[in-house]
Amino acid sequence: MQATQVLRQEHRVIEQGVAVLSELARRLRQGQPVDRSQVAAILDFLVHFADGCHHAKEEGSLFPRLERGGIPRSGGPIGVMLHEHEHGRQLISTMQQALANRDEESRRQEFWEAAEQYVTLLRQHIWKEDNVLFMLAERVLAPTDDEAICSEFARHENERMGPGRHEYYHRLHEELARALGVSSVATAEETAPITGTGCGCAHAEHYHHLAGQPSQHEKSNRS
């Protein structure tokens, strides 16, 4: 199922961002100086990529189709995932408020405590989706559902994210990881290879391929 492969690969990107946040939290907890711009940048990544891109696509496309496929929201894995998405948003809000007053020692502690909770939450959340929810989706969703989800992913990328935003957030987390000496997580190609065109992540070119639509490169070759 192509849609769950894409989401798994986005998980690898999010894991890298979470590792960056974990390192910043560790430095704050130990009283070390941190670059305020790096803290703001990783929060931007989490708000717009992890939540605004990845979680939004799950909530807007995958989860509703799983419900229509007979998987209940209440008392099941969908409800758990939605609750954890909301918990993550609350923790991000706490970190944002703490960042606004980071010079206060109490705010520094508030930030790293919320950050460490978020790191634990997201790592466990990703494991549950990769090893439970997505495997369930691959059993219950038909190929036509997969195609429809991928088309909806493409629309979300085009309308909500906008051109170049995915590439920007890839560069951002990679630059932060290098600056902080954070080891890279496994690449998308190593963890969930996808055949065909595109990079295998959530770039618009790849979604055009999954949705059966011509990419910009293919359009150029035809002209």
C-alpha cells in the first residue's frame, strides 16, 4: 500500500526532528546554552511538518477511510492516535509559550520538561502507527482506497503546504541535526523503499506518481 509507505517515510523525517528536539532539551536540562533560533526552528518544523503536514493527512485522509472500512474510532487505535495528536499539540503549545520567556529559569525548565514528554510521546506514537495501525490499514483498505488517499495527499501538499515547503523542512531538520551533532536516523530508502519516480517521501512529484497523474517532469518531456 503506497499511502502507508509514504507515511512511514515521513515518520523517518519526523524522528530526525524529534532527535534534534531531544538534544536541545538535554542541553537545557543540563544548564548549557542553546541557540534560541534553533529552538524556534525545530518548533516550526514540528508545527508545520509533523502536525500540519503529516498528522493532518492522517486525520483528513487515512483515518476517515479506516473508519468507513469498519475500524471504529472510539475504543480503537484511531481514537488513540487522535488523542496522541492532540496531546502533542498541547505540548508544542507549552514549548512555544516557554520559548517566549526563555530567559526565566522556570520557563527553561518548563520547556525541556515538555520537550522530553513530546519526544517520548512521538517515538511511541510512531512505533504504534508503523507496527499496528498501518499494518491494519494494509489489510482492510482496497487498492481504490489507496489511490484515493494518495490523491488527497497530493491535494494537501499543493493546497496546504505549497510549492517547495516539503524540501524546506527536509533541509531544515538536516541542517539542525548537523549543527547539533545529532546522528541521522535511517533513510527512507533503507526503511521503506518505493518503486517508481519521486523521492519516496511526501514531495508533490511523488504524489503525482502515486495518484496516476503526470508530474511536472513528465509534463515537460511531453511538451
